[in-house]
Amino acid sequence: MFARGEDGVYRCEDFVSYGWLEHGFGTRNSGDWLDGRKIAELKQVHSAEIEIVGGNWGILGEGDGLIGRDAGVLLAIRTADCLPVLMVDVRLKVVAAVHAGWRGIVAGIGGRAVERMGEAFGSRAEDLRVAIGPGIGECCFETGPEVARQFFPEKKFGNEKPHVNLGEAMFGQLCETGIPAEGIFRAKLCTKCLGGEFYSYRREGQRAGRMWSAVGVREEAEKGRLARNQPPGIPGRSLKKETAD
């Protein structure tokens, strides 16, 4: 379901089928693959806070999720073990990018993003497709009982070392919103295991780099929409490319 391109970026094959959409999950080998693009990002704080982009780009405040539909603006997040989650409303062409660590998942960031997409743009869960990118796997996400209890409140922990499957937890959270299970795609690539491909905070500590994941509506798609909506006899106008200061 996920394939790595020559640029070192992983892409979800289902998402690639939508010509108006661009997206990707960066790796330690993809360099600054978003260089020169309009990027909307946040100061990530391991929360369930979601911001509506509204055509702006740059650092838009604090939080861990972005939602928008403005062509040419990529919604971007940075990870190094946490899950990068990209969402697409295939009916309304609304997109979202979510940074999901264990704190954000416990706080319900997946469900909150779906809720905000509905509130702001009228998105319906049945129209959403979700790609959950590379993140730390259950094999490597060993936690203390205090963290594990957030995911398994009924379970009693003895001397065992609990492991948590963040991908499975996010999958379940998204299914609870009404998104069809067959519309949720998981990379199942462990960032800690695969050191040649991914940065990992668990493996490298403070020295770990960060990987960019992003999603957005292609500018060409918006130009085409505007051209189709022009009255007869009036040629479509191209959009001017803006640059940030």
C-alpha cells in the first residue's frame, strides 16, 4: 500500500490515484523534499489541538493537527517515532495532517481531526481516506505501566514490560468516527527498527533528526476548477504564484 519513490519519500498508493492530491512521508534519505514550497506547520506540543489553515502558511501557532483545502499550500508535520497521519476528504478535497504521539492519541487527536473537518468544511467520515505513515512499532515502543494504562485501563501489569501499538490505537480511534476500515491505510514501518531509512528519537535521542510528512491540493487542480467555472466566452485566469517573505 506504500511505496518509496526515487526521491526517498514514501507515498500511499491509494492517495496517488487522486490526481488533484499531493502527499508524502519523508525519510532520513529524502532531504528537504519540501524545499521551496508553501508550507503550513505548527509548533508541535503533543496535544489534540487542531488548527484551520485558511490559506496561510508558515508557523501558524501551537498544536498537532492542520486542516485546509487551499491549493498550493502543503500541510506539514515533523516526526521521529510519532505517527504522521494524513487525511483526505475525496468528495470535498479537504486535507488534514496530524502529528500523533502517545499523548495525542490518548487525548483523541484522530477523532478530533475528523470532528473539526466536519465542523469547518462539512466533511463526512464515510468520504475520508487516511494514511498512517511510518512510526515506532509495537516491537519497540516499550513503556512504563503508567503509559500503558492509558491504552489498557483494565489490564493489570506485573513485572512485564508493556508494549503499546500506536498504529493499532490510531486505527481503532479512526474507525470509531465512522471512517470505513478499508479506507484507512497503514505503512507498518517501524522507525526504530529501520535505522537506515528513518530517524528515531528512541534510538538516537536528542541527536535524532526529524522527517517531514505533508499533504495538500495541487495548485493545478484549483486552476482547472476555476477554468471550468468561468462563464462561456471568458478565458480562465491563471493564479499568481505567491512567495513568503
